[in-house]
Amino acid sequence: MTSEANTGSGITTVYQVIGMTCGHCEGAVAEEIGALDGVSSVKAVAATGQVTVVSAAPLDDEAVRAAVDEAGYELAGRD
């Protein structure tokens, strides 16, 4: 099983983020990751800790980690 899928409209990657507890958390994470080059869509779900990202090309994990850190949370890895 891979954590990236090419959906035709981009590459979908699911990340696991630690520390999100509410809608504000979801918004903070989505805003930071959404600012990365090539990202077209971000959906963060606090209840599961999953963040689904659609991008034009595979994202650099360290760039995603830095964005999540900037939002105040911890990137646990890919699902």
C-alpha cells in the first residue's frame, strides 16, 4: 500500500499529524501546508489526525514537516 495516489487531478498524499484537537487546529495545519508550492487542496481532520493533500507533484516530506511545525503540530509520517 502506498501513501501517494495519482488521481488524475494531482497526487493525493495522506499524512498523520499529532496534536490537532479542533477546527482551529485543522485550519492552521491546512493553511501552512496549503502555502507550499504545488499544493491544490488540503483537508485536515482533527478527530483522526489525518491530513489529505492534493499536489501537482510529490511533496518533499521535510517541507511538509516544516509547515506542520510552523502551525505548532508534529508530523508523525504518512498513512
